[in-house]
Amino acid sequence: MFKTPFNRLSQTSAHFIKTTISRNMSSARPTGLIAKSGIELLTFGTPNGHKASILLEELKEAYGKDYTFQSINIMENIQKEPWFTEICPNGRIPAIVDHDRKDFAVFEGAAILAYLTRHYDPDHKFSFADEDDYSRAEQWIAWQHGGLGPMQGQANHFYRIIKDRIPYPTQRYVGEAERLYGVLDIQLKDRDYIVGPGRGKYSIADIASFGWVNVSYFAGIDLDQFPNVQRWWKAISQRPAVRKGTQIPSKSQVVNEAIPERLETDPEFKAKDEEVKKAGAEAKKLFNYKFSAP
């Protein structure tokens, strides 16, 4: 475990949010639930948070299913307050409360994707009626939940955030994140989407991983190395609901599309980016890192 600069808030999360979220959020601090009906989303602008907001925007566009959201600023440890931990015992975002089903609460992004499609996607526009395809979607969501998310999260920390560079974990976690991108690249070789017949169908399997791929640059992952993933990412990022969902609760500054402008207009960010790129390359060279997948 690493020491945390905020009460029970991971150093990775703290610095990630500090550098990613624009300052256009309401100053009102959430103190409890505010809706009486529909889905209430408690979230922040992280890859995990975007899983829920993207799907909710897709359901809104497809079925007219509206929702309410509150910004849970994890820099302020709102997610550790008793009212929140009653909803999410783990003290993490995102979480939802379904006021139309006796205020039923769901936490963990993977579980939220499953819950929302089970109850509010009757036409299986973002899920699957076929049991085998549904199982395949579950497998890829589990792959993201246990692999891509945790490994890329550690890559964020050791590649981009940590002040005192430690070469071994830098190359270890960036390398493992790259391996996982390689796995996804292989899956997408002859497909447009991760799961489904033929070339696949856009679904919660894609939504689960998209949020992380959408911030790949921040973790030192070069999408040019993974052309099938890059093609997939570009196609999904153009969906109107995805563009809306990735701006809930506010606009992020480290999604891939924001990086070119930051490099051009933010000298401090550009200098830091050059520094971490150099350190990352040196770490790989020091330990004779060679990419391979799977």
C-alpha cells in the first residue's frame, strides 16, 4: 500500500483527478440523494465513472430513459461519508440508486452495466439476448474489471504521477497494460466491436473498456501500436451518447482528444510529458522490456 495524501484516498486517484477535471463544477457539496424517481448516478470524471454515464446516455437516447447525476468529488472524500457508503460500502464511484425499484442501490461499474441493461434495455441494443453472446460480454467485462482497469491505473501512477521515479514498476505496469491492449487488438483484428456475431455489435462489453482506452495516452500507451484498438476507439468516441457521457459530471483534460491541444497550449504539461516519456523509455531499456501479447 502507498501512503495517501488525502484521508483514505489513493495517491493515484488524487493526482489523476487533480490533473484531469476542469474546474467548472458546482460548488455545492452533495450531502445525500436528491432524486425521487428514476436513476440517480453518483459519479466523477474517471474511466470507471464514465462506464455508467455513457450507458445512461445511450439508454436516454435509445429509450428516453432520463437520469439524475451528482458529482462526487473524490478529492474531498465525499465517497467516504456515511450517506455514500450506505449506498456503496466500498467508498468508490460510481454508484447508482434506482428510485423506481424501491431505491435499489448498485455499486461497481461492471455490476452497474449489467443491472441497467437487465432492467432498461428490453430490445438488447447494448446487451445480448443470445446467452452465449451475453456470456462472452461478461467475460470481456471481467477481463477489463480485473485486468485492463487495475493495470492501467497502476501505469498511470508509476508512469505519469509518482514524483520519485521507480523504473521497475514503471515498465512493469506500462508493459502489462500494453500486453492487455495487445490482447484487445487481437480480438478486434476482424471485428468492429468486441462481442457479437459477424463483426460484432456495440455493447456494454465495449463501454466497459472504452473509458480506459480513452485515457490511454495518460498512462504511456501509444495507440498507434494497436491499430485495431485505435480504429475501435475512434468509432466509439464519435457516438453522440459517448461524447455526452464522457463529460459527466464535467469535462476531462486527459481524454486522448484533449491531449494535442494541451501539448500545444500548456508548456508545463508539455515539459512534464516529455519528462515522463523519457523516464518510461529508460525504464523499459533498463529491464530489457519487450512487448508481447497475449
